[in-house]
Amino acid sequence: MDLKVKINQYLESLNLQCSEGLALVTELQQKHQSHFSFSSINAMYGERLLLDEQPLFERLVSGKQGGYCFEHNKVAFLALQQLGFNVRPVLGRVMLNGSLTNPRSHRITLLELDGEQYLVDVGFGVKSPRAPININQALTIQGQQTYQVQKTADTVKVTLLEEGEAPLTLYHVDLAEVFESDCEVAHFYSHQHPEAAFVNNLVVSRITDCHRYLLRNQSYFEWHECDGSVTETAVESFSQLEQLVKEVFLLEIPRAVLKSVYDKVLTRAANKPVER
């Protein structure tokens, strides 16, 4: 099927109401995050996840398999490009663990619009911003989240500021030119290397208007941002996992694939050294 047709099907599934400009990009970002969950299931299962347009759209959009940054942000990038926006991919170092030597393993879209530049990110899991971040503004406020931007000629550092929490740097973004081949290399490491995070951890998330849902290995979290409450539930059975994946995260994962991943989670938990 022609790529343009696939992108149109994706856009139709989002039922976008805004017609142009930043409002359209923001609506696309928010509805993408609500419709298409972040997921490490296929990476943990061990599949080779091709980024060619046909298998990518079939896996993420038609098949509702979920995915991570190299999948989600490429789909959004291609859609924005077809809508006529000036966009290009960039790569960033994920900084959640604080290490300055992390590889550039996160794909984001850089948007240039009306003399401003924005980071558009639909693939950073439960910490994903809900709207584009203007990299020329020191602070961007999105509901309960405030994002601090520190920009140099070559890089952008994005830090999440939340009341009552220590500042959390999300990523350092390199503004240099990036080709799809660069993304392919980082993508291959991220879902094939035996020590890669998504190869070894079950991570599924979804973001709606007032909620952030996260499944991480054997724990399920709900952040109710409108009232500030947080709940955590232990995932104690495969049937419980199966229900969450289908009903909360809207994913359609073959039962054998999900069972294999669940068994891997249990094996890793059983072999985890006991903290003393």
C-alpha cells in the first residue's frame, strides 16, 4: 500500500479537529499518545523490528502492537511531513539515570514553525511531554508539568520540574543533522543488544488528558494528574497482565508473545540479586 494512504489512515484514526499550525501539531501529539501505547513487548520478545514504512505502520498503527521512540516518532514525523510541516529527526541521550555517557538512543522530531523551533516527542513513554516544547523558551508549562530548556548552539537539555520532586533531566538532544541510517543504528542497539533496557524490562505506557498509565515489569501505576493521586498495583498473574494490556493500553498482542514476555519477567525477577 502507498505510504501516503497509510499516513492518511493514521491521521483519520486520530480524528484531528485542528486545521493548521501549532494547534494541529499539539492535537496530533496528544491523540497519538492516547491512541498508541508505548511498549517494549516486541523488543523484549526478541523480534527484529523493521523501520521500513510498510512493516512499521502495519505493526504500530494497523496491528496495534505498540512500540518505542524509533517507531512512534518516525510515524509522527512522516505524518507531520505529509501535512506540510518543516520537520527533521534528531537524536538524544536519555538522562533518567543521570549518566552523561549514555548513547544517543532516543529519536525525537525537531519542528520549525513561525520562526520558532520545537521538540515533538510522542515516544518517551510515561514521561513524554503532552505538547511540543519550544527550545527557545527557558520554561514551558504543560498542565502540572514544567519543562526547563537549556540550549546551546549544538544541544538542548530538557529537564522536568515537578512540585515536591527533584528536577529530572529527561534528555540531552543533539541538534546536528541526523539521517535515517543514524536512527537505524541506534534502533538496532536499543531492541537487539542483550543488555539494552527494553530487551530486559517490560515497559508499557499510555497518556490521556488527565492520566498517565505505566506497566513496568510486575507493577502497574496510575497517575491521576487532575487530582494529584497515584496508585500502584502488583501484577500477580498472566491473566491480570493480559487484561491490562488489552483494556488499559489498547494493545492487540498475540497471546503466545505476551506469555513469553511474562515468563521472561518472572525469570528475571527470580534471578535478581537480593538487596541487603
